[in-house]
Amino acid sequence: MIKTLCTKLYGNSVVAANLYGQHRVPYLCEEKLATLRDARLRATIRYAADTVPYYRQLFRRDNIDPGSIRTAGDLERLPLLEKQEVRKNPALFVSTHRRARNCISFTTSGTTGAPLKVCHDPRSMLANMAFGERERRARSAVFGNNVKFRTLSIQFPGSIVKKVREFCQHMTFMPIQAERSTVSILEPLENVVSAINRYRPDVFISYGSYLEMLFRTVASRETQMHLPRLILYGGDGMSLESREFIEEKFGVLVFSSYQAVESFKIGYFCEERRGFHLHADLCHVKIIDADGAKLPAGEKGEVVISNLVNRGTVLLNYRLGDIGSISSEYCTCGRTLPLLSELEGRAEDIIHLTDGGFVHPRAVWGVMKNRPEVLQYQLIQHEREQFELRLVTADRHSYQGAITDITTGLQNLLGDSVKIHPGFYEELSREASGKFRAVIALSRQQEYR
């Protein structure tokens, strides 16, 4: 009991220490934002050079003086960091400092085809609770001063969101806030709608592709569903057309946050909902072309991030894999944080079934995630009931040992009437853009029936 009390008192003290002034940061002048960013950058570089094996080796091998990297522009002296390099040996990027001893390990959903493990130190996760005040302020106008609104989270049972929330409950006396309930995306649509109608939430939180599917299906079937005042999506994308459809047809405001397991705070929608305000002092973002050169504002390219908060897995100049562009203009909301005006990538395919139901790609991941022998997978829906499963394993022996359980799991998920045709692969090809989709549905542009 005393240990729990001390843990929560410590957690609340960290949150409180970082909370002061957070609502003002998005409105700071460009010079002050740069000062905050560069101070965090210098601290991160010193920490990486002293305690992170990859960076200790890098600075020594390339004869780079860590003290010479003082501003975001100086990051150009460091090489671009590929996901494959982190995935190959994640321990190289984890700090040996005592602050990282009790890191919480997270695994990406594998929607890029191969999961990636990233560790976050507890202190940075507590700080992120405070940094979230910037995003909460942007949505608070919808509810005024009422903090007791009801929230329904529609998530995969083992989601990162759930794990973070459990950490926060363990580490802090969580403040008075929205009442929250959860429902699994594995539930049939009818069950989800029933849960919504029983709970009558003011906010839905889920993946963009799921909420898009939910509202379009409700519209096409003329299903009676309690409507929230706003929805908040993350984890994958939602098209502008779908956002406009939900807002215009249902009168529900659509907000989004931009985050990844590699960085919990990248960007968020403000009241104008015309792009992501970037947390420039917490996660430096730049856009590069195919050759790795930095692109000017307004030009579309690959998103590269440097997390300036996490002291577990340290990632600088990291190629996140999303495609976007940074606007050259300020948002009309008055915030001075840079605006990511476009974002493409991580848009996941929904699998439509013959009975009118649908399966989210994270449900497919749920079948794979506890199979360490699966190095990569791809499920392709060629016809409504015809699926091809491509598995990359270390060898054919591993494939033979896993394939029966995996196909059984997918059969249970997709239905007894579907046919699954599995195959062993040494590697899987990518799209022309360089992207990889772990789930390819029958048609990305089909009508919702």
C-alpha cells in the first residue's frame, strides 16, 4: 500500500512538473519554440552519446563531436536511420542509463509487414501525459468546461493505447476526466453499435479506417446509432472525403492525433481540423525526397522524426515511412506550431466479408503477433471468400510448424466459408512507392454495402 502510494505520488509529481505552461507552448513565437526544441535536442544528443550503444559507436566511427550538434539543422550531420536497422538489433538503440532500467516495451502493429520493438522510459511517458494538455485544449471547446463527458474506445484488445492507459493508472492518481468504456474491434458491427447505444458516449476513439467504415456502414444500412459529439482517430489514416462525409451527414466533429510507437507525440488536429500541428519541441520532423535530401515547405516527401523526449529507445533522423508535406503557412487558429498539411501512409485495408461484416487489419495482426517464427506476413483477398496468405519464416521447417495454427486462427476470424491458400516466402515484394501492406483487401475503392 505504501509502495503504491509512493509510486503514484512520484508519478503525479512528474506530470505536475511538466504540466505548467503547456497550454501556452503552441502559441509561442518561432524563436522561442526553436529555443525549446534545440535545448531538448542538445540534451538528447549528450544522453545518446554517453549511454546509447549505436550512437556511441556512430560518433566515434565518424569522428563526430556530439557538442557540435546544437540545433535541429545540425541533425543533417547524422545519417538517416532505417527501420530495418532498428528492427535488426533493437538493443543497440536502448540506453544503458539507469533511467532506462524500467522501460516499458511496445511492439508496432506490424502493418508495415514486420513488427518493431521500441522501449519508452517511465519518466518520458509521465511527461507525455502533461504534454497531452496541448491536444486536450484543442478539443475542449466542444465540451466547454465539462470534463465528465463519456468516451468509448474501440480498440484491439492488446493495443498500445490500452497499455499506456494501464501504465498511467498504475503510476498516477489520474485526475477527474472523461468516463471511459472500451469495446473490441473484434466484435461484430452489431455488437459495437449495441454497446454504443447502451453507453451513449460523447466521444468515440478508434483507428481511422475503422471509424470510417463504421459511419459509412451505418449510413448505408440506415442503422440507428447514438451519435457522439466528436470522434478522435489515430493509428491509421482517414481520407478527407470520409472526414467531410462524417461531419456533413452526421454532424460529428472529426479530430485526429499523429503518433507512432516510435514517438507518442508527433502532431494533432486543432479546431480548424486542416492538418496536424507538430509538437516541434518534442519531436523534430523534416520531410525528405527519395535521395534523402531535405525538402522545402509545401513539397511532399517522406517523414523523418527525431524523438527528443524518450530516454529508452533513442531514435534520431529516423525514417518513419509516412508521406507528407509541411505547410509554409500558419493555421488560422493562431497556433504557431508547424502544420503538417498532408499525410499519407498507414492507411489500412478493411476486409469485407460475404455476410456483410468486416475485419480490421489489426485483428489479422492479433493472429500473428505471438508467433515469433513469423518474420513477415501478407494476407491478400483475391475474391470475397478467397484469400492468399504469404508467410516469411526463417526456414521451411518453421513454416510447417506454424502454418496449421495460423490458418486455423484466420479461419476463425474470417469465417468457415472462406478459403485460405498459404505459401512459404523468403521475402515479400513492396509497392512501387516502397510501401508494404500486410493486408490487401479485395478493393480499396469498393462501395460499402
